[in-house]
Amino acid sequence: MKMEEGMQLIDENGKFNVDGLQDFVTATEFAQSGLSYAIVAIIGSQSSGKSTLMNQIFHTKFKEMDAYNGRSQTTKGIWIAKCSDIEPFTIVMDFEGTDSNQRGEDDAAFERQSTLFALEIADVVLINMWCKDIGLEHAASRPLLKTVFQVIKRSSKQPKKTLLFVIRDHTKTPLERLKKFIFEDIEKIWDAVPEPETTTLYEFFKVEITALPSYEFQEVEFKEQVAQLRQQFVHSSCPGGLVGDRKKVKSASFPIYAEDIWKTIKENKDLDLPSIKVMVATFRCEAIAEEKLKCFTSNKRWLAIKEDVQAGPVPGFGENVTSILEICLSKYDIEVGHFDQEVRNAKRQQLLSNMLMVVHDAYDTMLMHLYSITVKSFKTSLEQSPNEGQEYVASIHLCSQSCLREFDEGCEDAAIQQSEWNANKFRKRLICNMLSEMMAKYEKQITHAIANTVESLLEASERNTWASVRDVFECTTEKAISEFSEAAASFELCGSEIDTKFQHLREFARNLLKMKAREEAGAGRVLKRMMDRSKQVFDNYENSMSWYKWTTETNLDEIERKALSKSLRILSIMAAIRYDEMPDQIENVLYSSLMDRIVPDPSLQNTPMEAVLDPLALDTWEEVSQNSTTLLKPEDCQLLWMTFIEEIKPMVTDVKSRQDTRRKTRSYAAEAARAVARAAVGAAVGVAVGAMVGPAVGVNVGIAFIRRVMRM
């Protein structure tokens, strides 16, 4: 709410805006002004420039008439705004113009009621009038003044008000002459009102008259004189200022006072003894209530409780505070017993509200201590309970019931009888915290069960990897949900709250699975796993072969193809999370797009590569379940595969090199074996000859045979 633009206090139908005025008082901090404020109202004929004048004097932003659209009703009802930069706190009221065509004669009652309201509620009433209309019946608001004077004369002594006549578009007629004419006119109106004849106009009103040049044709001079007029409202409540005798109505009571005045006027009641009685009662009851509030805030028992509760829960908090409050209220009741009952009851309620406002922080602190102690106790019991299973569920039941019972007993001890406060907010917060602690324990349980298992399964990357992951995921999640459902039964949660917790656990488990899968699908980890799988294949083949068993018929290309195939399967497994059993074509797409290009399949040798569309050029995987979550896009897989092929080349080269070495070693060994065999034959021949012709001859023959064999 922009306070300079104002708000409609009373609409054109006479409805009083109670909530709007209360919001206005709060927003402008009017209630803190006490008795240091002034109310200024303006009345006058329609389209006489009232709103413009108020905006110029008080820097408000009331809606003004658009001159291009001609004379028409701009302000409807009564509007109120805060004046800017003037002390004391000044409230200005813009009233609907009198003698408007829109209302006509039949609805002139509102004009009389609103004028009477202005004279009753305001300290200063501006009567806006055109210079050329002085002496005319309606333009000078004469009928309305006559009505007001009649009411004022019949009432008892009222605080003196200021009537400030503002003459607009001042002509060459001297101001003093105009003043004399106006004074004579209003005195005639006053004197024409019957009884009591002993009273004079100036016992009730302080009359001031000023004149302003034309705003339209003398704008500079107009604004200069308006600025001078504005200065009269600065410190207007000081002795000699525009504000006359002040009502003893504090600003905090203004909304009630204004509403009562309008109600009285609307019901055509006298503004005599009842309103005066109410005002006196209001003033005295407010003063007594303020005194009792000070007594309460300085009460030693209360101050001791207030200090003690900062350190921890205070036994008997509610009973002691209730007793102190009751003593203060009893003293108030005794002192205001002879005042208007409605007023004293209203002020009693306000006193109680103010005292409870003082107490509220200490009460909240008390409940916060009870809350913190209960939370700590529950956490301790939770940590000491079994980790899972039915024993854990039973332990939670006992622990939660015990903690809630202790909390409720503490809140009952802290309850203050004069208030309607309860501990529901803290109890709900406590239950929420206890449930959060339970949820945290189940989240930890889910994390422990899923994280390591999923990591191992993805590390292995076998064909049934995702089926195994789903089994672990579903079993772990449903077990946690089942146990939580039983453990939370003691909190008497509604179905929707239970469902929300279940959904949270499922989402936690799903997000955990997704997080672990994304970690394992990191390019570096996948590439290392593919390299390790290929090395494992090559090592298995090499370990199964001895140098003397490795034959020239062994096909190393088949070994390489097998290693690449197993590595490619890892890539296909890590390409997406399979949340359901729906099959997909990721492995086939990768195999046909990558494997057959690196190690051609003999069955595809006659197929032109240009005739095959490249599915890896797409941004997403086709023919996969909607429940699947992509970890590696087709282009990511292609890039990883190309990197893998480059990094595996040294490994393949080493395997081939070791195979060649084995072949050469086997060849050399075979040659050496043949030489040894020949030598053995030569030796045998020598022995045979020696037996027939003599040892010497035999030796020579044997040596000659061996040399011949060696030359072969």
C-alpha cells in the first residue's frame, strides 16, 4: 500500500473500511504516534480542486480531475492518506464533493453525514471555495455548515476545531474584504441556529481564511503561496498552531474511535454524552493498562523466569506466569471498575494481548528447550537400537512413544491459562524431525546395501548385470519401506504423509543407483574396464598355451576379436540404466557399427559400408525403454571405442610379438633336438665298428660319422 496515494476509508455507499484502516495504521506506523498527530480534512463543492490542493500542500497523490474530460466526480466517498515530511504525524482526508450531479437531491444525506464526520474527526477542516462563488448558497457549503452548527450547538462542550477557508482563484478583491464577508456570513449561519443563544461560534471554532491565485493561469505564484500554507501545518499541534484543543484519543485507538463516530452519525444519534463517555473511558483505561503493562514487565518473579528460561526448561513455567498475569489483570479490573464496560473490557483484552506478546518469546524458548531435549533423547535411542529388522521396529515404537509422552507433559506444564497457545507447531516439528532421523537411518541402510553391490556388479559387467542390479535395488528398497511403515505406525500419520515418505525412499534409492551408475560410466573407468577385459582374454589364451603346444595353426585374429567383443559388451552395458526387463538393441547397434568396422565379420565382407546407415550419428538410443536412463550417448560410445582401439594396439602388438618369439624358440629347440639325435646315432655306429675291428678304429669311424651328420 502506497500511503501517499491513500485508501478509501468510507465508500460512496457509506460503508466503513475497517480492515483497510487497520492496515493503514499498521503500514504507516500511525499507532506509535500516541497523542502527537493531526487530522486534516477538506470539504467543498464537486470539481473545485480539493484533491489538487491537498496534493500540493501535503505531497499526497489523491486522484485528480482530468480537465480535458470536463467537470465530473473524481473522489467518491472519503479517502485517507499519510502526509509526507511534516511533523507531527499528519493524516489528511479527501472528501467527496458536495452538490454533485451524480448524487442529486435524493442522496444529499451522505453529504451531510460526511461533512459532520469531517467536523467531528478532524483537527483542521479546509473549506475549499471559488472566489467567484462567495455569497452563493451551495458553493460556499452554507447548508452543510448550518447542519453541522445545529449538531454542535446541541452537544456539550467540544474541543475547539479550526475552520480554514481557502479561497481559490483569488481576484482583485482585497483579501480583507473577502474575510469580512465570510466572517459575517458564517456568524449569521451560527446565530440562525436556535438555542442555546449564549454560545458563540468562536467557543467551538478557530476560523482562519486564506486565498490562493489560479493554479491554471498563475501556477508559479500558486505553488509559492501553497508552500507558505504548508508551513502552517508544520508543528501544527504546538501552542498557537492550526490545531486547536486536542481530543485525548491516542493514535492506537483511532480506528475504533473513527468507526464509532461514523456509526453514530449513520444511525442519526447524538454526538453528546455517549461519545464523550467513551472517549474518557478510552483514555483512562489505556493509561491504566499501560501502567499495569509496565508493572508486569518489571515484575521480579517474571524477570527471574525470563532469565532462567534462556538457560533451560523452567519447572512450573506455565503456572507461575499464569499467576503473575492474573495478578496484573485483577489490579486493572479494580481500577477501571467505574468506566464504560465495553471500553474497559476492550482495553483489558488489549492489555492481556500486550502482556502475552511480552511472554511469547519466553514461552517459545521454553518449548524449544523441550523440543531440543526430546530430539536429542530420540537420536540417542535410535543410535543404540538394532540396525534393522523387527527388533529395530519394536525399539522405535517404544522410543517414539516415550519421547512424545515426555514432550506432551512438558508442554502441559508450560501452558499459560490466559492464552490460547498450544504446542502443535513444535510437536509437528518434533515428529517431522524424528521421522527425518528414521529416514536418515534407512537411507544409510539403502546406501550400504546398494552402493557397494551395484559398484561390484557394474565392475564385473556380465550379460545379466542389470537384472542383478534390479534385484538388489527392488529388494533393498521394499525391505526399507516395509520396516519404515511398521516403525512409523506410532506417529499416526495420514495415508498421504506415509505415501510421501515411501516415495522419498524410492526416489532416494533410485537417485543413489543413478549416481553410482554415472560414476561407473565415467569415460576413464569404462575405458580401463574395457582394457582390463581385453587383457584378461589375451592372458587366458597365453596361459593356456605352452611354447611347445603353440602351433602355427593358432588364429590370433580370432583371439583379438573375442577380446574386442567382450570389451564392447562392457560399453553396451554401461550405455544406459535398465530399470525394467524390456530388451533393447544397444549391444547389437554397437556391435554392427563398431566391431565389424574394426575386425570385419567374414559374413559382412561383401556388404558395402556406404549402404549401412550409421545409428551412432543419432543423439539418442532408439528402441529402448522409456524407463531407461542414458549414461553414454551413441556419440560418446563411438568416441570411447575409438580411444580404446588406439590404446589396445600396443597390447595386441605385444601378444603377436610374444607369439612370434615362441615360434622361433620352438624352431630352434627342434633343430637342436635333431642334432643331438644324430650325434647319438654316430656314437652308436662307432661302438658297433669297434666291436668288430677294434676300439681305435671304432672311435675314428664314430667321430667321422658325427662330423658328417653335423655338416648335413
